[in-house]
Amino acid sequence: MLISADRLNAQALNVEFVAASIRLTLTDGRAISAPLAWSPRLRDASNAQRANWRLIGQGEGVHWPDLDEDVSVNTLLGLPT
């Protein structure tokens, strides 16, 4: 199976927390989500800590400075980082 270069270069545009999940909207219009249980730091964080995020690597990931936590888009997609 071939994976297109576009899928390997997926970039985040926005982050939301919905119920017990983190949801990333990508620049190509896709939305991906994962359970907060995958990241104990995000799961246990306050709403203010979760709201303080920034994109890193031109959208290849998200960083929460208050939590010292990073999430890679490719990791959430199940692709190599």
C-alpha cells in the first residue's frame, strides 16, 4: 500500500477538546480525534492549561507549554513520525 506525501505532511490548524477527546482540524479539512486517556497530562489538565497551546513544526504538531506536552499529527494518524 502506498501512502501519499500529502498524508505524511498533514498539518494541524486548530485544536478542540470534546467530551473526553482531543480533536485536531487539519489544513486539508480532515478532523482527527483521540481519547484523552492517551495523554494523561492533557486528561488531567485544567481547561485553561488545555487552552494554552501552539502549533509547532508548521502544524506538524501541537505543544502545551504549561504541561510540557507535545502531540504529533502523524502519531494521531498512525503514521511514522
